[in-house]
Amino acid sequence: MAWLLLKQNRNYRLLFSGAGASNLSDGVGALAFPWLATLISTNPFDLALVAFATRLPWFLLSLPVGVITDRADRQRLMVRADLVRMGLAFGVVALIAAGPPLPAGENATWMITALAGLAFLMGAAEVVRDNAAQTALPSLVEKRDLESANGQIWSIEQIMGSFVGPPLAGLLIALAVPAPFLFEAIGFALAAFAVWAIAFPPRLNRGLPAGFWVELIEGAKWIRQHGVLLQLAIMLGLMNALSLAAMTYLVLFAQEILTLEAVGYGILLTAGAAGGVTGGLCGPWIAARLGPQQSVILALFGMALPFSLLYLTSSVLVVGAVLFAGILFGMLWNVVTVSYRQRVVPDLLLGRVNSIYRFFGWGMMPLGALASGAFMAWAEPEMGRELALRVLYLGVSGGLGLMFLYGLCCLRLPRT
């Protein structure tokens, strides 16, 4: 049984626990950061700025972090990144204490700028932590267990990051605005401790005598020669850009169209978490039966349709179903494609190939935030806030539909 992996493998169990604690903090922050931004400013572009700053490190830092991941001790990288995020969470608390009473009104531009700066630094530490963790996983489990291990880790990430974290953040915000950020800090500290306790096996041939650019180019040549990985990376980037465009304004959609408060919005996000947990647990089973090619086509189809319903509905239940379906099929995509990457890339190159993959796959996300901000800045005066939000989601659905058609016609993912 897949769950025997957790019972029998102590090192994997600690990595799993660290992922749970870290993503619980991420889930609290996923609601608390944009909600705090709306208390500082209701300008749509200000909200897009914070989302842009959160994801910009994936564009700027993915490539150098990949080289560092292959050179350095991956365990230390993860521990230090979580400790840095702990400190930054305390920094948000200090920002709230230093600012005017919330809601802040019209004269708090400096607070949005500072919040965006803290979000950028938080995202930079996340780049280091996530790349090191994904690169380290194959050294802790057998290759035959990669789908199960990835599915379990993403399931606990979804449970903590989306199922528990957002509603907990809503409750904490209702208690006191700084409370979720204090909770974040504690979670990052626990994550750092769990990873510190792992007994990593020694890495063979770890030394990389060449210079930074030589090493980076070596990874780039490898991924170019394996064109399927580059194809998957670019597709992931476009899908993530569209998804971030959608999620950036979900908080406004929930506040102004669904008329939800912080607690209700947190509960709404748990629908997406339920989809993620379902996808994480069922993904390995689906992949084993359909194979990688049919599994990713099914995932692309399942992600394409749901967001179009937000053009039509004002129902909390329908929006919850959209989030459930979209994240379920997104998780299936991750289970198949990440396991494929971990299986075919040599350990010596895995950090760099992962970073190049994520440069495309995650680096396009801030472009999605900026594009959605520019669209809203243009469309709101022309259409009004509500129609502009609905048209945004219709566009996201159309873009994901094009990705499905491309995958159906052009993507060929072999069995490994």
C-alpha cells in the first residue's frame, strides 16, 4: 500500500512533515497577504502588484538557484529558507504595527510597496526551499515510489495549504490582523526543524568544478536535448500564468460578487484544497491505468472548462465546484509530469534542470498577474467592476482551452 511508504521510511516521513508545516504557513499567507492588501488599498493594480512581487522571484532566481541546488547541501538550503521565511513573517507583523489603523484609506502607498517587498523576499526564499525539496526527494525514496511520494506530498500540501490554512487565516484575521503572520512564523520554524532532523544519504559526484555559466549551460543543453521536458515546462508556464491571473482577483470576486467575509472566503478556498487532495491521492492510480500521455490530456481537458462558469454564476457552491475541479486536474498534471522529470533526469543535473523547468513553468506567473492587472485597469472603467471580473475568467478559460488543443495535437509523453 502506498501509505506504507510513510510508515517505513523515516526520512521521507520527516520531509512529508516539513512539507505539511511549511505549506500550512503558506496557506495562511495565501489568504492573509491579499486580504491585508485589500485593507491597505482597493485599487486592483495594487493587488496585482503584491501578487506579481510574490511570483517574480521564480522568474529572476530560478536559474541561479538551480546551480546552487546542485552545488550546495540541499538540506541546509531548505532549513535556512524556512528560517528566513519565519523572519519575514515577523516583518509583516512589524509593518502592520508601524502603519495606520486598518483599513488604511488613501494615503498608504508606502505600505503596499513594503508589503510587496516582503512578498518578494518571501517568494525568493520559497524558490530556494521548493527547488531543493523537489530535487532532494528522489534521494529519499525508490524510483518506483515517486508517483506515490509526490502524490502524498502534494496531498498534504493541499490539505495544509488550502484546506486548513485559508479558513484558519480567516479566523485569525477576525481575531487580529497580525495573528495569521505570527502563526506563519511558527509553522516555518517547525518545518525547518523537521528537515534538519532528516538523515540524508551522501551525494556521489557532488563536486562541480566548472564555473556558474558552464554549469547552467550544461543543464540547459540537457533539457533542450530532451524536448518533451522543455515542451512541458513552457505549457506549465502558460497554464500557471492564466491560473495566477484568475487567483489574483478571486479575493475581489469573493468580496464583491459572492459577498463573503474573510472566514467565508477561507472556507471557499477549501473546495480547491479538496480537489487537490483528491487529485494527489487519485493521480498515481489514474496515471498507472491511463499512462502518462492520456493522463496529461485528461488533466488539460479538466482544467480548461471550469473557469468559464465564473462568467455566469454568483453562486458560492458553483465557484467552489470550479475550484475543486480545476485544482484536481492540475494535481493530476503535477503527479504525472514531475514524477516523469524526477525519473529521467540524473541527480547531478536535477537541480539545474528543475530550475530551468521552473523558470518557464513558474517564471511566467508574474506576467499573468501583470497582464490581469493591466486588463482590469482598462476594463473596469469600460465595463464596470463586476463584468470586468467575469470577462477575465472567461478569458482564462479560453486560454486553458487552447492549451488542451495544443496538448491533444502536439504533446507526446512516453512511458518511463
